[in-house]
Amino acid sequence: MAVEIRRVEYFYVTVRDELGAAYRVLSALAERGVEQLAFTAVPSGPSVAQLALFPADPPKLAAEARAANLELDGPHRAFLVRGDDELGALVDVHERLFKAGVDVYATSGVTSGRGTFGYVIYVRENTYAAAAAALGV
């Protein structure tokens, strides 16, 4: 699989930062058949956390979140990069964005430990089209 890049939508859910908060959100969505491509959680204040949900089917997430009484913020847009884990795997991706004049303002990634990786790239909304063109998606 060299490198695969795709456009994705994501949604934020803000929760009280307490034991089991992410579990409750993720299990409620899993019980409703909502598949996640990626997930992150970060603190957003002294007692608040922001969960970012990257669903395989954004309309399904929106519908099922309403049914689960979850208040979503979004959709927002990002890019999901997946590929073979090798030295410099993300250099070409970032070079294309740099040459297009697109500022990457946040990323999150992880290797599988089995030779592959996943990586989320966040760019500003006003540069999303230029980023998509630079990345060929």
C-alpha cells in the first residue's frame, strides 16, 4: 500500500473530563453501528475534554449522535493518510503541502507496529481546496 490519502470529515463532542467519558461516547456510537476511522481526545479546559470523531459515514454519525443525545460540532474537514511505515513516509506529503503554500496547523499519527501507519492532517478551511489539489484528492 505505499501511501493512501483521503478527505475526511470529523466532528467534535465536548464532554466533562471524567472517568469513562470517552468510553461512554464511543460505546454509544458503536452500539448504533457507527464506524470510526480515527479518534482523538484532548483536554479543553480544567474539567472539559474535546473528542474528535472521524466517522466512516458522516451522515450516519450525525443521525446516531442525535439519537444518543450527543451534541456534535461539525462537520469539519481534514485528510487521513495511511500507508506503509518506512523512514520518511510523510516527507512527500508535507513537501506537496509546503510547495502549495498550505500551512499544516495540526497533525496526529500512529504506527500500527505491524508496518503501517495512520495520520490525520488538519489545514485551515480557507486552504482546504489547495491542500486537496496538492495531495491529489
